[in-house]
Amino acid sequence: MSSRSRSGSRALTGHGTLYKALGRLEEFGLLSSRWEDAAAPEGRPRRRLYELTGEGARVAERVVADAPGPAAGRPPRIVSEPA
């Protein structure tokens, strides 16, 4: 992987970018979120878990179907936010 690809990935996952986008998707009703139930293992913060809503899954399916290139047909990834 090129350093450009790696740096782009780091920029995308920055708290100021990724979690604001997740919050907006939740406000639009496309995602739901909750804090994980179990206590986190020692040394790891509790995580915020995100899940597509029914509407979010329908929108994701349309976006993936319309996407050009190798991403077409791939399911969306699930991510979590540290506490």
C-alpha cells in the first residue's frame, strides 16, 4: 500500500471527520448506536457500536449498486467509537 493510501485512511478515521459523519447519519435515521454492554477488557475503553437501520440498509444497497469499480457489490463496514 502506498504512503498516500495509508495517510488518506488515517485522515478519514480521524475523530473530527468520521464520528461527525456517523452522528449525521444517525440524525438522518440511517444508523442507530449504543454503548457496548459488557465492561471492556482492562486497558481498552468501552466502544460505541453502530448498526444500519432498515432505511440505512436500503440506502447503502442503492449506493453500493450504483458505485463504479471494485467497491460495487461489497457490503458496508461496521465501525465502533471508543468511549
